[in-house]
Amino acid sequence: MSLDSLPPLREVIAQHGLGANKAFGQHFLLDLNLTGKIASLAGDMSAAHAIEVGPGPGGLTRAILAAGAKSLTVVEKDDRFLGALEEIGTASGGRLDIVQADALQVDEDALLPAGGERVILSNLPYNVGTLLLIKWLEAEPVWWTRAVLMFQREVADRVVAAPGGKAYGRLAVISQARCQVRMGLKVPARAFTPPPKVDSAVVVLEPLPDNERFEDVEALGIVTASAFGQRRKTLRRSLAQAAGQTTASAEELLTAAGIDPGARAETVDVAGFRRLAEAWRAAKTG
Ligand code: SAM
């Protein structure tokens, strides 16, 4: 059997009794045109090993394989989907590796074949989407070359946000200090079965080269938590918590980073936060 001759997803779901389970954040994409569009955001995958988190009944899985990925490893927590996924594996000519596990716990680097491009694709379970993104953003050494990830629209907006607006915060700074990011595709809630309460969007991330990527994620995490934790205050006040772990005052850290202590966090660009994290690290006690 080839990928083209697999039965429609609705049939697979009925046959295997795969009703959506809310506890696992299950909202399925059954339109193979749409999953094809999402997979195409990964570009040419003919030399790439792909990994998909939460394949569910396999709509995106089929599209990734149809797009020609060299291999695909899927990580699914819910064992009800294993039968349907095995059928896809057979139709893929042995390119699919199925792992039943919690994606938060797996070591992706060890799961994937060594070398070459490694692409992450996922219609992420909403309840763990941000945690998984942070896990992948902070991974060092960086084991992946591109990520194509569906989030609730509000989270996607926060990943790609520019300074100055409400969406700009920790997630934008950490994402953009580590990766080049762009909005790939907006997807309305009605595209899912069952439809979630909110719209979604696909974000494309590519890790920055080693000499441009900000390495000290601990320092960046601490200064952004402090700065955005009280985002309506001026940085001179909101940064007091982070400064408490250093020999410097908030004002001194900000001045060292070339940032106006009277500014608010949302006006400081990613480069500013990188300098602030460096100043924090340089002044840190212990
Ligand atoms: N990819 C499918 C699609 O687009 O139709 C399903 C997407 S659904 C939003 C999220 C999927 O992630 C479900 O299959 C769910 O069982 C799975 N999932 C939820 N939490 C997970 C976890 N921690 N690790 C692995 N898979 C998980």
C-alpha cells in the first residue's frame, strides 16, 4: 500500500475508535491539503530527518512523508493511535519510526538518526506547547535545524512579536535571541476536529548560527522574568529582583547594557536584553 491509497482520516478515526481526548489536548487536522501546506513550510526535506510530536491519527504525519522526508520519528503519548500510525508506517516504505512516550521526557537527539538536517514539525498539544518550545529553544548543543510548529494564535503572536506591543515579552526575547522566527500560516479554529475555542497559527523557527545565537539562556531567563514580571513598572524598579543576585544595582546593570533605567521592558529590543543578560552575568555573585 502507498501513502496515496491510505483510507481518509475520518474513516481511520471511526475504524480505530479514535475520539478526541480533551485531557491530551487533541484537536485533529483532517484536511490533507492543509497538512500538506504545513509540511511545505519545512522546505525541501529530502535530506532531512523529521520528528513530529503528537501525530494523533496521522494527518500531518502523512503530509511529512508525502513531502519526501528521508525519515520521520513520531512521538505520541496516547497509545490508541499506534495502530493507525503503524498502517502509515507500512505505506511509507519503512521511513516511519513510532515512539510511544511523553515528548517532554524524550531525548530527541538520541532518538533521531545521526547527522544531516533535523526538522521538528508539530500540531502541538496546547497544554504542553510552550513547555516543548522552551525545551527545544534551550537545547544546547542545538540538535535541530528548523521547526514548523502550530500553536494557539496568541502563543504564536508572542513568539514572533516585535518590541512595543502587548504580545512582546519573555517568549519573544528568548525565541529571537536563539532563532530566526517568522509567522508561517494562520489557521482558523474551524479547521480542527473538534474545533478548539481559539484560532491557531504556524510559526517557523531556525536556530541562529553558533556565533550569533545567545548562549546564556539562564541569564536571559532571569532578566526577562524580572523585567516582564512587572511590565508596567520602569526597569529600574522591575529589575530589582534580578539585580539582587548580583553585586550591582538595577540601575547599574541597565546603564552597563546601554538601556534607559526609566524605560519599560516592552520597549527594549532583543539586542538590549542580550546585553542586559551579559551585564547580569558579569556582575553575578557566586
Ligand atoms: N497531529 C495531529 C493532528 O494534527 O491532527 C494531532 C494533534 S493534537 C492537537 C495533539 C496530539 O499530541 C495528540 O495526538 C495528543 O495525544 C498528543 N500529545 C499530547 N500531549 C503529548 C505529550 N506530552 N507527548 C506526546 N504527545 C502528546
